[in-house]
Amino acid sequence: MLRVAVAGASGYMGAELLRLLSVHPKVQLTAVTSERLAGERLDRVFPHLRGLSGLTMSELNPSRLADEADVVFLALPHMESQRAVPVLRGQGRKVIDLSADYRLRDATLYGTWYKADHIDAAGLAEAVYGMPELHRKAIASASLVANPGCYPMGAVLATAPLIKSGLGRGEGIVIDGKSGVTGAGAQGRKVEPMYLYTEANENVQAYGIGTHRHTPEIEQELSLVAGAEVRILLTPNLVPMTRGLLATCYARARPNATAEACRDAARSFHEGGLVTVLDGEKLPDTLFVRGSSRAHVAYAKDDRTGFILAMCALDNLARGASAEALQALNVSLGWPDALGLPEVGLFP
Amino acid sequence: MLRVAVAGASGYMGAELLRLLSVHPKVQLTAVTSERLAGERLDRVFPHLRGLSGLTMSELNPSRLADEADVVFLALPHMESQRAVPVLRGQGRKVIDLSADYRLRDATLYGTWYKADHIDAAGLAEAVYGMPELHRKAIASASLVANPGCYPMGAVLATAPLIKSGLGRGEGIVIDGKSGVTGAGAQGRKVEPMYLYTEANENVQAYGIGTHRHTPEIEQELSLVAGAEVRILLTPNLVPMTRGLLATCYARARPNATAEACRDAARSFHEGGLVTVLDGEKLPDTLFVRGSSRAHVAYAKDDRTGFILAMCALDNLARGASAEALQALNVSLGWPDALGLPEVGLFP
Amino acid sequence: MLRVAVAGASGYMGAELLRLLSVHPKVQLTAVTSERLAGERLDRVFPHLRGLSGLTMSELNPSRLADEADVVFLALPHMESQRAVPVLRGQGRKVIDLSADYRLRDATLYGTWYKADHIDAAGLAEAVYGMPELHRKAIASASLVANPGCYPMGAVLATAPLIKSGLGRGEGIVIDGKSGVTGAGAQGRKVEPMYLYTEANENVQAYGIGTHRHTPEIEQELSLVAGAEVRILLTPNLVPMTRGLLATCYARARPNATAEACRDAARSFHEGGLVTVLDGEKLPDTLFVRGSSRAHVAYAKDDRTGFILAMCALDNLARGASAEALQALNVSLGWPDALGLPEVGLFP
Amino acid sequence: MLRVAVAGASGYMGAELLRLLSVHPKVQLTAVTSERLAGERLDRVFPHLRGLSGLTMSELNPSRLADEADVVFLALPHMESQRAVPVLRGQGRKVIDLSADYRLRDATLYGTWYKADHIDAAGLAEAVYGMPELHRKAIASASLVANPGCYPMGAVLATAPLIKSGLGRGEGIVIDGKSGVTGAGAQGRKVEPMYLYTEANENVQAYGIGTHRHTPEIEQELSLVAGAEVRILLTPNLVPMTRGLLATCYARARPNATAEACRDAARSFHEGGLVTVLDGEKLPDTLFVRGSSRAHVAYAKDDRTGFILAMCALDNLARGASAEALQALNVSLGWPDALGLPEVGLFP
């Protein structure tokens, strides 16, 4: 059994990692950390684990974690990961980082969007963006995987096939995203009023228009696919549900692009991966991928205005975070992508 | 007191009319109809009216309604309204129609989008689109008001100021709409699986992309404002909430357009009406207009891609249907727009 | 116009008072206070008031409030009210207190359940429990009204007719309460994890069994009705909805009690008030009283076990708090109970 | 691999069986039936299975099913199961029936509560009530397992330890149940207004008080434990969530009963099973068992009124239906109870 640790286990992404790891046939959870809850039993913090785990939360000590585990998942706030990673890598441990710290290859861009200097240039240089659809080979040999954000996961899975095939234009793609509340508060259990039941329920809230930090991440990956600079506009919306993300992407169609051609491009692009291309007129519902490691993508063409709609539905905590991280683990160890991962979601 | 009747009172728009009429100081409800529930007491059908109304549902008999009321609100399925309107108008009654039957000036367009021939050309020729922001004078003298759909209400309130001022371009506007479940089932109490709690909850569902019947209505009104043909793409999404609609509209900016210039244009455009222009960086939440006769609009500019975002939040049953219909009544009788209407919504 | 002030206007009960006061025909809001948000414009704090109020929040200064208003509503945390009340009463102002500070006639009981000594014995001696169903005359002449808690409101409206008529026994009544999230966090905008959307959604949470502070309040009022000591068990449950409270009360039936006899007793008891007794087999739904100043009560008898079920549905923020406070104001000024209050709720 | 079939696969219990079977290591799904959707591909009916199953729905033909599978799960409406069971048993197949048809040992009782005559007396005589906590040995050798209803599952898991230990009295137990919407509509995708999103959301609805068909089932099993007749009152409530059931049971305490003694009794009773006894003051939340095969039980004692509260939280579709059915399968084949079942639920 591979020994794995989860640092930052008290947040929602951490909880989701624990759920998924509990049924993975080839790994064993050996350590969990939380600054806030160090010293507490894991099954006190998370009653859904009552009687199912004897572990106790400890403070984050990267060196000790390196002794306790072969692979370390970091579900920490950004800036925290880059403090732990050099130690873990220095002791030869493989790291899968769920924070934003290693996603942007360009440290300047990190400074611009995260308002802070990156302190681990060496790590940044070797980190691989953890989307097997784009970087399968690099993930297989990486010592540090930067797990994508949930909006980038949705937006890139939907639009990369269009860009790669040339059916859609890269400039000025509009991405209207709808996310459940865990998407916005996944790093911790945030307690701002907008996340209260009373203020998130029966509400759709637009936020962070044009300034969301997932913007450069999407542009970076789509530009790599295009071989040219891609500019996008990301509009995130908080919708009243716990999990789920729908990325609705509007791209200008190239001549002769049809919905079916887009589906064909997506089927090729996603062959062998954990993405289902919906056919016919079926559109994606987030409920159909809840709790699942799979994403659903679908395409429509509006002849009246010339737009292609590329849509992706996924569970922001599962496929958009923790299941994605386990998929990267599977890929990096040469295991099947879906090993131990739930492909059938919780419906209804 | 003005005597008013509500035909089609058993649906959600009908229920909302009853709520609003119950506190209007100058009207008295004298008749209610429902084919399905004729003969039943209104307060049996709607327990929230228990003890508050002695009326009984009757079958729709336009001629009898014309005797019982001075003004008739029709909250009927489309195709039903156009059967009742000629009779009501023939007997000199003012009609406010909440269906889609009289919204499109061009009967051909009606045929194309509603797959049926319009049977009341005379009514269509005299109907006025019930948006006081665009047709205040015509409403004041109209005998037949065609109440706008909820998406058109949101989309036009947000984008008309851009078109009129020239700050945004009319061609290829993308409207990504998010609606609560009553928006999709407002005419009745529809019982398709997608409206079940179990399948709408924890779900975002895209539907009717590029084919939604509100499309020609939006284009008709924006084209009038522009003095040129406007083409739009409407993407409706069903989100898990009962009421509320957020229209997120993406228009190409003309040079020098700024968010603040858009707000100024909207402030002029909406002066004196029931629309609040949010200032600064505040974005609209649907929760802040729940149950209210007011809509909130807001603007952002993305310099990186050149898009203006024009957003409108409203309650699809109140401002997007029944309160709008009462506002039209107020305008047509020379009363203040907000007379008897709730401007402060139910928060939270 | 009567000048009224709201102290503690930044919480949900405060917001609900503002909504209701905005349409009351005989009052004018002249001052609002909030320690946390002093200096901010009311319509910045609550976007649903944008453009509808020019007031600014101030710090709580009871003496100044007494100058600014004829009647003061206190929507403060408990212990805060008893500091302000003596000053306001000293300056001749009528006070309607929505906190728990003046609900228990016995200061010792206050100490036991609230773990603090009461500091205004004089106020306590003169306060009237603000339930017109039980204390109409006393409210009419009171200078200080203690507005009931939401569970007591529901439990007493349902069970007092049984106790008074002798159809049900007072000892050992079980009250299983189900409340929306604003019920638990109504004083402020609490930010404990159990109130987060992510942890309240898709969840039913039992809390405070046998220890809830509404217990002695219910016992006090039912004991007064019974003329003997009544003991109850209150089990509160948090359910995933914003507003609404269902109190399901189980009382042992006396011989010959029937559901219909209970309804008759309730019809007499509630005659002329703002309570609807549902007849036949209809059971109460919280949705049918959302936003309303009315409560619905219903009765069933289980012959197999000998229990009477007395149920009450109300909106915890409206009938269970702020509308109740306005009803008390109406009663105390000799106005009709329902003056300016919404009797038809927001459905759906 | 054991070949299994699911009859009635188009309802929610069927869907949940499919989810659970998809990861069970020792079974293979070989056939699915649905009268309504015969001829359709399973992954068209349930988009969450897209690309994950090549099966097609067929009409229910018990004889053919007996050829296709070793074990048949019946997720049919009641009265349908008793038509299929004799054929399946006649061909030597093991049947696990999720309907109510074989739960009541007394056919007269079936007639009284289900208003129909039972047509398979032979089956009824041999059926075993599928709760391993009570009938483990009988299940191991049964050819026909009657899977418990969701309320009985919750109520019996919580109260049986009290009855068995004598800490609580059996007469007049009140069971106040709160269920998500799938609990009420689990057999199919019911389309009555009370199950619409618009009418179930933001609502708590009491229904079927004293008349719910789970009543005799609970009484039958508790009477067996007590060795005497037990009478209960069941009050079901529909709460706005998709999954989850909280059974709050009020039993009269025998002298010296304490909460801790109840917990001890429950720990003994549930040893080795899939029930977690919460300790200390922790109360059960339904969210902590969502999607899980485990139930949580907890106890409190109210010294003021002499009641014991016994509570059980479970997922009505998982532990309260389909996971329970798989646990019965595991027990009947001598496999570990939890084999292939998710013990860690989906949180949040």
C-alpha cells in the first residue's frame, strides 16, 4: 500500500480527499494535518468519519510528513503550499498540490494576480499542471503536480478541443461559470456572510467579474493548446447548491463549424480519459456528475449569431479538485486513471 | 375601487397577482378563473389565502368576465389568451395579458417561434408591449397590454441603456440567463421531471439554447431601441431556487465605454421608474429583489477582452411578471408606477 | 405619522422590521442603529433598500433615540436590551423589545437559563408578554412589550386552546420544532459552521435538546393558561430553508377529545386574531405563511395512542418576530391588528 | 461474479442500486427492467451512467430474469412485487424485495393498511425482514428478503436497544420523522405538486399523520423485540432536501435510565453492524450520512419530563433502502456486511 498524507485536511477539499482515499484499493492514509484543529481526532472534526478512522490531526511539519508518507496531498491556502513543498521535495517525496501556488508557470503572473512574490522558483520550474488531458506524460514523471482550479478544469475540458481542432476561435472567449458554494469556500470553511445559508440560499450572486484568479490559469493552458495567446473573460456566479460547476463557454465559430464537428473533436480529445461527451441535443446537468470523478461536456452551435457553446459540468470538489488529484496520482504511478475513483455519481 | 379579474388564477403568476392585488389600495378582486379547478374556493386551492378570500374559481367565460370586471388580467397558457381577448375588448374591457400571445408585433414571427397561427390580428395590431421603460405613453392609452416575458424584462432593462447610448454594440449580444424554477413553470404547476424537487435541487440545468421563445421578443425591443436589427443569443439555465432571475449580458464595447459611463446611461434611462442602478463595484444578487417590484441593474467593463457586462436581477414572478402587470395597470390609469407595489423585497 | 426607531437594525429581525415598516401607513422610520455598522448608509448595508432609504446607521444611544422616536423597537442581543430600556422608559418612550430580556416574569428563571443576572427589575415588573392572544388588554396599556420567541409563538398558538378547553393535558407535552436557518441566527448574521450554506443545506440538525432557552417561556405562558404548572420538552431542529417554523406538539388527550373539538376550541380562542385554523384534514405547510403576519394551526387526534397533535406553521421572522412586534404596536395604539401587515404570504 | 438484476430500475431506489452495484467487487449487473422505459438504453434514462453501461431496459418478465440473474432486486411499486416473487422463487432465485409487499407477517394487517388482498401467502410465510440487526441468521438462509422501509429503519435502529434493554417503555412511543423528498417518492419519479421544486422548497410539510403505512411495520418489529405489543405514533414530515431522514423518537424512560446507559445499550446492540453510536452530547445530522451505508444513532434524556430521545440519521435511499438491500445480500452470501458499500458519505 502506498502511504499518503493529507495536509490541510479540515477544509472541504481535504474532506473530499479523505472520502475518496477511504475506498482506494492501493493507498493508505497515514497522516492528516490542520493548524486549526491539531490534536483533535479526525472523526471528531468530521462526524461522517466516526468510527472509521483512528487518526489525529497534527500541525503541519513537512519534514515529519515526509517520514510518514510516500505521497503528500496539500490542500492548503495559497502561499502555504510553497513553504512546505521545498522540504517535501528535498526529502524525495512526491507532492500533489491542490492550492494555486504552482499552477502559473510565470512567477510574474503569480505576483500580479495573487499580490505576493512566489518564494519557490525551483519548484515552479518543475511543477506540472495536473490535467492529464493536456500533460499526461509530464504528470507520469513529475515530482510536483499543480492540481488545476475548478473553473479552469471546466473551461479547459470544454474549450480545448475547439481550440485544438480550430473549430472555435481563441480570442475573446466568454466563460460564464456557475458554481456551488463549496467552490468558493473550498479551501476552508469560510464564514463570510455571502456563504451563510441565509444569504446564499434562494440567491444567484455574481462575483469577481474580470478579476477572478482562475483567469490567467485558463489563458495559460488554452494558449499552450492554441500555440498563440488566448484571452478570456471569466464571470463566476455563486448558485445555491453545495457542489457542482457548470462552465458555459462562448467562442466564435470558424466557418463550417457545427455542433457535431465539435463533439467529434471532443471525442478524440477526451478518448481514454474521464470525460463523457454528451451526444445529440442532451445538455449537461451538474446533478449528473455529483460526487463523480467524471466530467460531462456538450456542444451547441447558434447559427443566428455564430457562437459555439461549449459546456462542461463537473463536481467542483470531486472532478474539480480531489478526484482530479487522485487521478493525477493514478497517472503518476502508472495505474488506470479511474482506479478507486467513483465514476457513477450520487443521483439524485 | 376598480374591479379586476384574474383569468388563470391557479398558476404561479396568478397566485402572485392575487398576493399583490390583496394590498393594492385602489382595486378590488371580483372574479377568478381556472379550467382545472372551476368550482373550488380560492382559499382551498391556495392555503395561503385561507380565510382571506371568499371567491370561487369559475370556468373562463370572457363575456361574463367583462360584466364582472373593469380590467382583466390573463395569466393563461399561450394560444388561450388570443381566444379571450377579442371578446373582452369587444365589450370595452382593458386587458393585461401575461401570456406570450401579443408580445411579437409580427404575426409571422409568432408562427415561427410558437408553431401556430395567430388568430387575432386586430388585437395584435393594437397591443402595446408592457414595458413602461420603453412604451410609457402607449401603455397609458392602450386597451391591450402584452406583458413582457421574464428573460426579456431582465435583458432589456440591462442592455437598452447601452444600445440607446451607443456605449455597447447591438450585434451578437450574449445573454446568459439564470432563472429560478418558477420562471420555467410559471404558467401552471408543471410536473415534468426536471421541475421535481429531487431533480432541480442541487442542479444547474441548461435548456433551450438558441431556441428559447423569449429570443425574438428581446430582439424586437432592442432593435426598436437601436433603430437597426439586433441579434442576440439567449442561454437559459435553471438554477435551484424558487424565484429570481439574473440576466448576464455580454456586449462588445464601443471605444471609450467605461463601466461608469454605462451606469450614467442607465441612470438616465431608468429615471423615475422601478429600476435601481447599483453603483460602484456592487453586483446584483437575486435575493435582494425577491418579492419586489424593483429590478437591480449593474455594469462592469472588462478591458482585457473589450466586453461590457450588463446585469439585471429581478424576481421573475414579481418584477418579471405580475408586479410588472400591475405597474402597467398603474401607468395606464395615471397612478404612480409603484402604487400598492412592494418595493422592499423579502430579505433574507 | 408615528415616529419609530429600530435599534439593532443590521440583523435579520431588524431587516424584517424595515421591510414591514416601509409599507405601514401610520408610521415613519426615523432612526436605525447598529454597533457594528454605525456610520454606514442603511441602503449600503442592505442592498434591497438601495434607493429606498436615506437613513444612516448610528451607534445605540438610548437617550438620543428617545428624542428621535415615539416608539423604539429593540432587535438587540439579550443583555443589551436591559441596558437601553430603563433610559427609554425614563424618557417616556414606548418600547417593543424583540430580545429575550423581558419575557420571563421571574428574574431567577432568567438567571438560570441565560446564565446572567437581570439588571432591570423595574422593567421586568412592568413588561407585558407580547402575545395579543393571551394579553391583549395588558399590551394596550403597556409601556414595555416583550415580544415572544419564535418557538413559543408557534407552540403556544397551537396548544393554548387545548389547555384552556381542557381537551389536552398540560403535563409532558412534547414539542418537536423545525425551524429555518434565520430562526437560529435571527439576532445577527451568525457565522458558525452550522449556519454555512455548505453545512446547513441538505441537512436536518437537531440541537439544544432539553436545554433551549425558549423552554421556560413556553412553560410560563401555558402554566398561566392552565392555572397549574405545565412541563414541556422542546426539541429544536434546524432544517434547510431560510424562513419558516413548524411546531409539532404532542399532548395527551383527555377522554372524548376529537380533532374537530380541538379545532372548535382553537376557532374560539383565535377569533379576531391573526391565526387561521385549518379545517378538515389539511395540515400546515410553512410555505403557505412565508412573509406573512398570519400563523396557521391544525389538529389531529391519534386514537391508537391517545395523542392530540397540535401544529402551528409560521414565518419565524415575520409572525414569529417582526410582524408580531408590529401587531403589538397596532394593538397598543388601538389600531386594527393587521394594519399595514401582509396577510398573504409569498407563495411559492 | 454473482449475476444480479434490478427490476424497477427507473426509480430513485433503482438508480441508487445501480450506483452501489457499480463498485461492488463481487457482483455483475446483468439485467434491468422498467415498464415505462422498456427498450431504452440505461445510460439514456440516467445520464449519470453515460458511457458506463451498455444495458438496455426491458419489460419485467420474471421467468426471463430468473435465467439472467442469480439474485434479483425488486424496486417495484407494492402489489407488483408479489406478482413476480412466486415465479422467481419457483425458479430457485434469491429475491431481495424493496417494496412493502413482504414486510408484514400478518396478511390481514397488509389488507388493512394497503387496502388490497395479499396474493402470495406462501412467499409471505417465508419472507425475512431484512434488518440484520434483528434477523441476521434468518437473512443468511432466506430465499426472500423484505427490505425495510426508511422510517422503520430509522425508528427501529434507534429504539430497539431501548426496548431490548428495558431502559425505555414500549407503549406510546412518538416518532417524529423528517425526510428528504426522495423518501416520499422513492418508488418512482412522482409528479404530484407537493414534490415539485417550487412547492417542496422552503417548506416543511407534515403529511399522513397517524395513517402512514410504515406504522404497522415499526410496531411489528418493536413488538418482537419487546415480547409484547408496542404501539407507536408516526408523524412524517417532508423537508426540503433530496436525501436524508432523521427519526426523533420519544419514549418514556424507566427509572434510572440515563443517556449514557442508552448509549451503552445501543453499542452492544449494534456491535459489528453498520450503525455508529454517537457519544457525548453529539447529535446526528443527516448530512453526515449522505450517500453512506451507515446510520448514526444518538440518545438524550430529559429529566424534566422523563422522556428519552432516541434519534437516528440515515440516508433514506442508501441506508434506508438500497445500501440496506446490498447489506442483506452480503449477509445472505456470507460476505462482510460492508463489502463494496460506501461507509464514508458525501460531505458536504
